[in-house]
Amino acid sequence: MNYILAIILSIIILFIWLKIFSRFKILDKPGNDLKNTRKPVPTMLGIFVYIWFFAIVFILFPSYFSNNLLLWLLAWSLPIIILETLEEMSYIGKIKFKIHPIIRLLIHILWWILAVYIWWIWIDQELLIWAWKWIMPQRIFVIFFVIWSIICINAVNRFDGIYAQASWVSTIWFLTIFLLIKVVVFTSYTVFKGDSLEILTITQNLAFILFAISLVSTFIEYKPLGLLRDIGIMFFGFSIAYLSVAGWAKIWTLLVALSLVIFDAIRVWFYRIFVMKKSPLKWDYTHLHHRLLGLWWTRWEARASVWIRSFIMMVLMLLQWTNRLNKVIIFAIMALLFFGINYYVFIIKKLTCWLKLNK
């Protein structure tokens, strides 16, 4: 029943916030490259996504606010909301100063490191590799968590070049976490140590609420009726990283389910550094969806290819149940196919990977 209420509340509250943002004219600036010619729509709805998420949790699971798992997510993601709100306000002309991408990244990293040492300094993180268990030292865990967070945030956020694409990717990822715990973990294991059962239950429910929010956001952004912008998409990305670690979800499953997004982020970073000789943080038209559009795919075709593949990979991973070897093999095959095809098509054949701004 709570799951149905989560979806209903997501729809109701979203349209209320769309009206509020329209009333105060918090609107985007339509561009002329990847954005269709249209009237401005409510933007910066990511602020609302952040508030929306915790409001629904409070309505459905008020006891969670006495659990550090939720409070950590609330605190750790706050700098993302603040910094990206300032960035978006600068973009739409509400403020005059702009934060450099490197400064934003450094603030994120420093805050996450500080947060880990404040809240998790006494918690041992167990890493399971097949039958071998390793208790990860605190310093190693800090490095791992920061890198994993950056990967998830950038992988999702950089797929935001076509409306509803990043929000759909987030939808699949949250659904993967939810189904992984509910269908695989709770079915395969009957004994849980300490408070692990409580943590997994909370993670499962938080993942479903975020799934409902990102799913509704996908339909809102499709036309678009409104835009989340980086505020909401980066919050989704960080929440994925956080829940997959805090809830002890199987990261291999998440990696393979969203391998297309992660591979594309890795390829773009290396392409910018070693081929284009520029900062990997500098935005351009080299992501997969840009390349597909450059090959005369329609926006619908580019978007559908990502949606369908992500869904198929999620189902394939869940069917592997607890077989880690199969997941590693599939991940390796997907990597070879993705990088191999990209190398052949765009490096050897030298097909275009750019979009003209006036197209």
C-alpha cells in the first residue's frame, strides 16, 4: 500500500510544484541545439525533488527520521543541492556570479570526506569478493566512496543532453536497487547479522520512493512540462551511489545494469583528455546521444535505445540472481562491445561525433 501511495503522492506534489514554479516564473532558457523550439517551462525542479523525497518519506515512514541512514543521505546531499541551485540561478540570470566546475567538484569531495569521518569512522565496511571477505579500512573506504559517488553522479548527469534521458536512467537504477534487495537478497538469504535486516528494509523503501519520483520526473521532462536540471539529476546520482553502498547492494549488478551510462562517461573523459587535449569537465557534444544525433538518429530513437537497453540489462542482471561470475563476464563483454564499436565507428571510420549548433 505504501508503494502505491508513494507514486500517487509523487504525481500530486509534482504538479503542485509545477504550478508554484510557473507562478513565480522560475523558467528555463530554451536553447537552439538539442532543445526543440518551445516556450520556457518551469526549471530547477530538482530543488523540489530534494524536498519532495524527504516529505514523502516523512508521510509514509516517519520513523526513518530517527535512523542515521536517512539523516546521512539528507546531510550528504545538501551541498549538491546548494551548489547546483546557485549554478542554475546563474544560468537563468537570477544571480551574476558562477561557480567554477572544479570548485564545485572539490567542495563535493571535501564534504563527503568530512561526512565519512564524522559519521562512519567507527563502522567497518565489509567487501565480499566471491568467498573472500575483506574489512575495508576507513581511509580506503573514504577513497572508494568518493570515487564511486563521482562516477554515479557524472554518469547520470552527463546523460542529460536529451529530455527525460537522465531521469529514466535514474528510474532504472533505483528500480534495480529495489528489486535486488526485495527479490534477490530477501529471497536468497534467511539470516541477517546485527541491524542489517533493518538497513536493507529502509534502503529498499527509500529506493522505491526515489524510483517513483524519477519515474514521474521522466514523464514531466519528456515533453517537457518542466525540467529538473542538474540539481535533481545530480541528487539522483548521489542517492544511487549512497544507497548502493549504505544498503550493501551488489554494485556489480548496478554496474552492469547501467553499463552503457558508465562506459560512456569513462569514454568521454578519456577522449577529452587524450584526444581533444582539454579538461574532462568542459562540456561538449561527444556523449553517446550526441553522436547518435550526429548520425541522423532522431531524439526519440536515441532516447529509446538507451531506455530499452538499460531495462533489458537490469532484467538480465536480476536473472543472474547471486551468481557474481556471470555478472563479471557480462560486464566484460559489454565493455568490449561498447568500446570496440565506438573505436571502429568513430576512430577508424571517422564518422562525425558533433552536432552543429544551428541544426
